[in-house]
Amino acid sequence: MTERSGQAGPDLNLELASNLESVDFAEEKTLEIAARCGIPEEELHRVGIAIREAMVNAVVHGNRYNRNKRVHFRVHTNPEAIAITIGDEGGGFDPDALPDPNAEENVLAQSGRGIMLIRAFMDGYAVSPRPGGGTQIHMIKNLPGGNTAG
């Protein structure tokens, strides 16, 4: 972790194991940074859900718990926003091809709402291929008093 002057908080750039402990770790570290950056308490819960959903997608659906694959986790802050990138080393997916979690046939499904929650709780969201293989998700949360980011 590195501190840089002129930014709202520390940057974090880690490779994590493909397990559920990494999900907890990423959520905890992101919330620590977000709180230091001034994200209000009521928004921290939403940020935590978004991080958890993205990490579970990377571990479970992307890397399929493969201990030889890593989750690439990055948090970058500036005075306007906190940016989180979570990447896996899986086969990739098309977010536009995901079933609608609000459709009647999917309402009772046990999974399939992660991307919808990320879109709802973050101020910016994008999915792209990860350099070197896999998929990465970029999420932005604007900081109070900062300019709009996304």
C-alpha cells in the first residue's frame, strides 16, 4: 500500500488467492479506505456489497476457486473518487448476455443479482477483458464534495 500526497487516501494493488477469505479481505480493506476518504456511513454498506459481489464473481465464476489463479485487486483514490478494479483469470463473460434478475423466471433464483447491485450502488461501472486474460470490473464511487467521476 502506498500513500501519495494530493490524493484522498492510499492506493492498494494486490494479487489475492481465489478463495472466500480474499472476498472478506477485499471488502474490509476497501471499506477502510472508503471511510478514510469520507464516504458517508450509509454509503459504506452499499460499497461493501458491490465489492463483495465483484469479488465473489471473480473467485467463483471467473477463477472457479482455482488456487493457481489470482484475483487482481486495485483501489485508487483521488480527491474526487475512489476507483476499484477487480480482475480474474477466467474465461471471460458478456455482461449484456446475463439474464435479467428482475424477470419473473429469475426472481427466485439464488444468484444473478451481483451486476445489478454493483450498477445500483456505485457511481460508475464497466466490465472489460483483463490484460493477460480474464475479465475485470471497474467501479467508481464519487467522494462527498468531489467532482463527478465515472
